[in-house]
Amino acid sequence: MTDNQVNRNDADRVEGLNIGAFLKKVGASFSGIWKRRLLTLTANCCLLLCAACGLSSPDATAVPPRIALITPAGTGELAEAIRLGAEAAAKENGAELMNVEAYPSDGNMYTPAIADSVGSQLQVKQANAGHGSLSRSMREQAQVDAAALALKQGASALLVDPLSEKALSDIVQEAQAMNSDGAIVPVIVLNDEFPVKGITSVISMDNVEAGRQAGQAMAELLEGKGRVALLGPDPLNSGLIQREQGVMEALVQYPNIQVEPKSICNTRDGCWQTAKQLLDQQQVDGFITLQEPASLGAADELNRRKSADKVRIVGFGSEQQQLEQLQEGVFDHLIVQNGYSAGYLGLKQAVARLKNQQVQARVLLETKLVSTDNMFWMDNQKLLFPFVQ
């Protein structure tokens, strides 16, 4: 073998080794690429699977709607009944209830309290506020401010027991002003009816029918003859105007009953003074009181005179003092509405609207004429004391 042949064989061997190494290197490169692609594909699949699992996981459900309940300060047992009903509906419908009780504050500063077991409870308070001396405008402004606070805290719907048409109108404006994402903030009105645009639904008693019940009850107590005085707040409250209308519709059927012009009084003390003046100036056989302060004020004067057995009272409301005086015989009858149902149905209406479901423009609540004879019936016990629901 010549030297040239040896060199040629070595060159072929070296070239063969280089090609083999090259192919091995190329193979390794392709293998790495495919491995990386396979790993990437596997990772993406895992992410997709995890996302899909997350969608069906109960821990990844949508945030529950926050619904604010705004009641006037110091409205007592009715407000408590409304709250209990709203809480029950919130639990059933997976909503969070924000209970906002509006108290006036000199500095107009409002802070949320610690969240309770059901949801967030916001209380807007002035520590030394004397509720009996608060002006109406201050209470109205406190309610509007409470609504604004609830909206800032993320309320997606408002349940409002409004103090007045003005307060409700301002609250509706607040709700519309907070509508930055184009969604409508539902406003559900409880217990009162006012001609305000933008209201989603009204949950209230049939005030005309309730007035008829009161008038008929008084006519029967007086056996169709006597003088009757109506006590109530200013004539701007449409619900109370309707109650008065119902009373007159019932009493007009009794020609021997004379109805005095309605005496206007807004507070318990004011109604006590009004009842005192009426009894001092003329003989009054019965009072029909169109809301709680008037009822309690008239009862205060009858207790002072020790004449509860001579002058009849038919009133509206279910405050604890009213129920005690009903049992004692100071009140003959109370017209009571189902506050628990107001809160319960109001929250359900709000949830339905948030889900783009149909809601009722007006929902009528049941009212009952309660006396010492039937106040301990089981149905009336649930109406008067909603915590037994």
C-alpha cells in the first residue's frame, strides 16, 4: 500500500467521523428542539386544564353582589324587621347585605363599622345625636350621604326606606352618578311611594286600603257616631295622603261621624302637644294616627289624662311601645305591615334585576288590623315579632 493510499483512507475515515459527528450533533439539536416543543405543548395543556378546572371550582365563583339596605335612623322595630327579611333573602340568593343606618353628623364624616356575620354593616352615627331634636333636612341629608357611601363601598343595588321624596330623588341621582361602567344601579323603595323617576321597584302596603281598614275600625268602635281627629305629618308624603284618603272613604259612609281637619305633627312630642290642644278645646272621641310618632304622642296624652278608656285610638305601626300599649288597652287597634316581607322581597327584586331578570314595578305587602283579641295569634306573632320567622 502506497503512502497516497494510506493518506486517502485516513482522510475518508476522518471525513466519515466528521459526518457522523455532524449527524449526531444535528440529531441532538433536532431532539432538543422537539423536546422543548413537547415541554411547551405539555405546559400549555396543563394551563388550559387548570383554567378549565378553575372555572368549575366552587372556590373560583363570581364575587357575590353587594346590596345596601338604607333605613332612616331610629326607625326601630320596623327597620329591624326589614333587615331580618333582607338578610334571609341575601343568604338564599348568595348576596352580601350592607346594612346602612343613616345618622346625621356635624362633620359629615362617615365611617363603616366592622363587618358582621352576614355582610358589611355600615353605621353612620353621631355619638351624642338626640334623634328627637334632629331637623328633617339633617336626617334627609344623612340618608343621601349614607347611600353615597354605600355606592363607594361597592354596592351594586340599593334598598331604600326613604324619609321623603327629596331624599329619594337625591339618592337616585347618586346611584346614577356612580354608574361609570354603563350598568344601571337598581334602587328598590321600601314602605313608601313617591313620584320619583329612576326607581326599579316599590315594595309597600296598599295605603288606601290600610286607611279604609283604620276608618272602618274606628267607626265600629264609636258605633257610628262621634268626633274623630286625624294626626299625621306634613301633606307631602304621598303614602300618608293615600292613608288619609282611605280613612275618609270609610268614614264618609257614617253621617253621624264628624272628622276634624287633619292636624299636622311630625314628632312624638309635637303630636302629644297637638292631641293635648284638641282635647282641651273640644270633645274628641277618637284619634286615627297615620304613623308611629303620631300614635305614640296621642297615647302619651291619653295616659297623662288617665282617659285611655274614654278616647279611642287606631294607629299605624308596630313599635315595641305601641305593642305594649295595645296590650294595656291604650290602643284599640294597630294597622301593621309585614316589614320582614318588605326586606325579603326587596332584596329578591334587586338580585333579579342584577341578573337581568324581570322585576315587578310594584309589590303590595299584606297589612293586618291587630287588637288585643288577636295579637297573640300565631300568624300575628310572626308579623309583630319577625325574629320568630
